[in-house]
Amino acid sequence: MNDPRPEPRVDRTRLKHTPPDTPKGPSSVAVLLAEFFGTFLLVLGGVGAALFAADFGTGTSGTSLGIGFVGVSLAFGLAVMAAAYAFGPISGGHFNPAVTLGLAAAGRFPWRDSLGYIVAQMLGGAVATSMIALIGSSRDGWVQAAQDGGFASNGWGELSPGGFGILGAIVVELLFTALFLLVILGVTHPTRGNPAFAGLAIGLTLTLIHLVTIPVDNTSVNPARSLAAAIYGGTDSLGQLWVFLVFPIVGAMVAGFAYRGMFDGTKK
């Protein structure tokens, strides 16, 4: 038998135009704070290790208590790895103006958001070295001695740990920042990457870069790190800073455009 009751009326227009519930992403403030704190951690860990622990002197047995180049390299790698896992899910985990612009060149990040990221990164690095100076001020003469030694700034010539010239610094910053960006693009690729191990791969790559290049120019590959140290490094460090602002960015952007052309092209 047919049911004589009328069918209930359904407002199909309302159903059509009511958007489904979707999870909301982090706010713009949260994203910028993540970049600030991630860069803060990177600079505090890496530059702090270079200034406090790299050359700590010798013990009673005559053995060195400092961590040396290897320890500083590991400190930078561990710091960026920790920052990537802690803050990467919020902001993408750049912590480096060169990485931000390189990702934009590769089509992985909006150009319009780059300035905010870079400002947050620069501030995070500057606050980190300020905290290092504050800690150091608790020991008489430490800050002055650290400034006389360049405050772990990047440099060439007399400011290079190994006495390498400006050409070596330029090539190092171009080449190794480009390679760093290529690794980042590969391990974070939306279809071919492995997000679970991305932070580990990025951290180990940064460690390797420092192991190779600390003797050349004290390793930048990150303008935020370079600016943060040069603020306290004195006039000579500030005078050479331009190399470590310009060439990491150029290297990263070249790598970004190249990766997009070589590996992200559509199959015909």
C-alpha cells in the first residue's frame, strides 16, 4: 500500500550552500611565532654552542673539554631538526630567509607571505644572540672576549677560521645553500617525500654542510643566523655581512627554480 502521508519538505538550497565542516589551520600570528621560535632555537643552539662550548679549554688530564667543529656542526643540525619537528607542522619549518625564498621560487610557498616569514626569522635570530650575550654577561669579560673573537660571525680573510678569501665564501654560500634547498625540496615533496623523516634528513644535511664549510667562512647558509651573530661581532663582521645575506638567497632561489623545472614538470 502507498503511504498517504506527504513527504517532508527538505530545504535543498540550504543543503547545497552550507559548507562542510573543515579543520581550521593555525592563525597567521601562530605561523609567524613558529618561525620566530624555530629560528630562535636554531641560532641559540648553534651559535651558543660555538661561543660557549667549542673551545672550553682542557681538563686536568690535558684533554680538550671543547666540542670543536664537530660538536658545533651537530649542534646546528640537532637544533634545526628539533625546530622542524616542533614548529614545522605550524609554519612549514623554514627558519631561514634563503629557504623561504627558495621555496617560493620552487612554487611551494606564496611569494606574498615571504616578507612576514623573513621578518619573524630575523627577529628570532637577533633575540637568540641577545640571550647569548645576556648569559655571557654573567661572567666578567666574557662578552668583550666573544665580540673580539667575532661572536661566531661569518667572514672571509682574517675572519675566516681557515684564512680563506672572499671567493671561497661566495662559492660555499651559493653551492651549499643550493644543495640544502634541493634536499629540503626532495624530502618534503608532497607525493615523493617522507614527512616522518624530513626533519632528520634536513638536520643531518645541515650538520654535513657545517662539517665541510666551518673552516672556510664559519658557515652561514642562513642570512638570519649571519645577521644575528654580526650584530654583536663588530664593525668588521658587519662590513662582510652582505656576502652572507646575498649569496645564500641567490643559491637557494637558483635551486628552487631549477628543481621546479627539472623535477616538478608535468609528464607529456
